[in-house]
Amino acid sequence: EAGVAQSPRYKIIEKRQSVAFWCNPISGHATLYWYQQILGQGPKLLIQFQNNGVVDDSQLPKDRFSAERLKGVDSTLKIQPAKLEDSAVYLCASSSRTTAGTDTQYFGPGTRLTVL
Amino acid sequence: AQSVTQLDSQVPVFEEAPVELRCNYSSSVSVYLFWYVQYPNQGLQLLLKYLSGSTLVESINGFEAEFNKSQTSFHLRKPSVHISDTAEYFCAVSPVGGYNKLIFGAGTRLAVHP
């Protein structure tokens, strides 16, 4: 079974530029998550989709971050414009369904973003 | 709201020695508890989880963790570590009824030396 795929693996941009990350979850997984992991910290949930609807985006900085999951499969996370503090690893994860917290989340390798 | 505190940012240990990685959490509601591991250049992987029942849970590679409700802790232990256990370990909680949301600690880097 193929795992969660993410691209690109690395990205370097200057502040105020735009950037987009792509995620392809495990086939058949209804739930998709985007996390931000700043150096020295644990991952922080940015947004959670159930199929193509948003379940939780309470920690997404909506003035600059946006995410979509068209057709309930692939997802794209965008930052526009980027700030220095956005430098982090962006992790995508998926799980088979959303229940009361018992589903295992499977993580992709992440995209390391450096904002100069 | 929930928070997770991993009490040690780094734990150096010699091969075949025992190890304990400490995790405490705070929550106003019941939670499920998890340990994830991140090996060098790899993604996060689930190591073990506590959902209900026996408070002692085990992984397939010899790790175990015990849920202590009174102390709000979920410490991870292994009686004898190997070089291959070198990795970063993350403790996480998920509120019951909270749509599978994970709240992570800052991680503990375990370095096993020969």
C-alpha cells in the first residue's frame, strides 16, 4: 500500500512570495490533515478535511494560508504572502475516517520550507 | 483545551540500557494517548496508543507505555535499547469526541550510543 505522498520535499523562497504544497493521501482515506512543525516544536494542526469539507481550521492563519481538497482526494496548502516565521516543515497526514479520536493518522515525509 | 509536556528534550543512553521518556498532559476532557516516532529522514509513525482498557500498552518493538490518570502521565519505556531506536519521539493526545485531532508535545530526541 502506497503511503502519503507530498511534494516538493524542500522549498526555499523569499518573504512576501507565494508557495504551494501538494499532498496525496493513502487511497480510500476520507480524512486529511495539514500540520505545521516549527523547529524544536511538535506538529501543530492547521486544517482537517473530511472528504472535501473542512472539519477544523481553527489554527489556520486565514489571512495568508489557504487549503483546498478538491474531489475529496488530493489537497493543496498555499501561503500567500510568506513571512519569515512560516519557515517550518509542513506535514500531511491521512486517516480512514473521522471518529472519536481512535483512528491512526499516517504521515507523509513533509515539505521543508525556508523563508529568507 | 489540551496541552502536552515532554519533560526531556534530549535523552542520551548507551546501547542495552533501559530508557524512560516522560510525557505529561493537561486536559479538561478525557483523551486518548499516543506515542509517535520519527526516524532520521522519515515521516512520523505511530508507535503505540492507549484508547481504553489496560493502562499498559505495548509496541511490537519492545516499547511500552503506562497511562496514569491520577498523574496525567503516559511515560514511554524500554528495558534495553538498540542503536536503531535512535529517533525523535512525540507524545500526543486526542480529545474523546474531538474528531481525531492530535495535540503533540515538543518531542524527545533519543540518542543511543554504542
